[in-house]
Amino acid sequence: MAAALRVLEVDGVEIVDAHPEDTTPPYGSGIVLAPWPNRIRDGVWLLDGRPQQLDLTEPDKNNAIHGLLRSRPYRVGAREEHAITLEATIYPQHGYPFLVDTSVRYELVADGIVVTHRFRNASDAPAPVAVGAHPFFRVGDVPIGELTLTVAAAMRFVTDDRLNPVGEEPVDGTGFDLREGAKVGELDLDTAFGGVLHGNDGTARHRLTAPDGSYAEVWQGADFGFVQAFTPRTYPRPTEADPDALGQAVAIEPMTAPPNAFNSGLGVRWLQPDESWAGSWGVTYGRA
């Protein structure tokens, strides 16, 4: 169920925090978030002035979270020696009355992976779409807390106690300014960032760097204007001695839209009937 980036190694170095293939992805590890990433407050948004009620998939916070495909089956659309394309259709349902074809292509390259999301509106009316991904990363066997997280973003979303946005503010002079990096072990984040800093090539880059200079770098294309950083301390870390052991993890989540985007409109793309759109992000491994 779901499409997910579950395992990735470069030159024998693990750069994705893997989980067993026969388990539910912990914290949505690696999954595709579509047709919206993150949360929609109360699962409610307006379509032509009429309230749309989505299923509340985060019941403890009364939100709809991470879209409609996190527990849906995908089919193989194409298979190549170095790539695979997985496809899933979003069918009309309460809260989202649209038919949208989606796919995700995972392409291995020499130093990592390129992930490309595609959408086609098969409805007879414009359909709102946004996408994100929820991968957790590591740099080989380096303890997660010893890694340095760098996030190329100048703004962060302020949230309420249900993690829904109530404002946006500059990160300057705050503990959320990760442009120069901070040790993961000192962070407690479930934070969406805006003002993502794309370079002249239209690409933004975030890093997890080990003490020896090796790193996993997450890049996101120009259409991915937002990113979430998440550092839970209750990620499953089973061992033979303690199968229930927990520990810290770190997710860097490229997103085309921020939390509650169906209400704010930020980053939401309205596809016309039969219109398609694609956007990419990826991961590379290197050494400074």
C-alpha cells in the first residue's frame, strides 16, 4: 500500500532511514502526499463557496493529513533497469469530488535518486492538486543526533496546538534559522518552512551532514516552494535486545504547498480538465 521511498544506498552508504517492507511506514516514512501535503484544518475547505468535508485522518488533532493516497494501492506503470513508475488514481469522494490520475517515477542516478510526480485531471471541472513527500534520512551509521541539518528557508509557519498554521514569520534570529545548520540532537521540529531559497538553477538544497563531511542532500525544483522538517524522538529503532526501542529520526519533506493550503490557496495548482503537471525533487550523497 502507498508508494514510498523505503531504501536508498549510494556506494554502500544508507541515506534513507529504511523500514521493513512488511510494516506500515512509521510516521508515513517515504510516502507520497497527494493531492495535498501536511494538514487541512478540520478537514474542511470551500469549493465554489460550498464546504467540502474530508475524512479526519489525524483524529487526535481533528485534521485531514497527507492527502488521499497514503493507504491506497499503486500499480506499476513502467519498469526500467534504473527506474520504476508507480501509478494511482484519486477517485471522486466526499471532500474531494475529482478524478485525478497520478504517478511517481523513482530514477536511480550515480549519486542518488530523482523523484518525479505527475498529475492529470481526468475530471470535467478544474481540480486542485499539490504534492509532497515524507522521506526520513540518515548518513550511513552516524547517530542521527550527531548529524547537522541545514534548511535553505527564510520563513517558517507559526502553528497552533493542532499544528495548523496561524501565521508566517522570518526565521532570522530564531532557533528556526537553519540556513547555517544545527545539530539534529538539539532540535525538536515539526515545522513547515516557506521562503525556500532556490538558486539560479531553480533548485533549493537542504543537507544532513555527518562530522566527517559526508552528507545527504535533498534538492527540490522550482515548483516545490515549501519544505517541512520533522525530528521525532519516538521513531521505531528495534533491536534484537529491545524490539520496541525508539529513537530520533529526521525527515526533510519537499512540498509544493504548505499546511492548510486548500484554504489559503498557497501553492495549490488548479488543473483544467485533461491538463497535466509534473514536478521533481531528489536526493544525492556526497562528501564536502
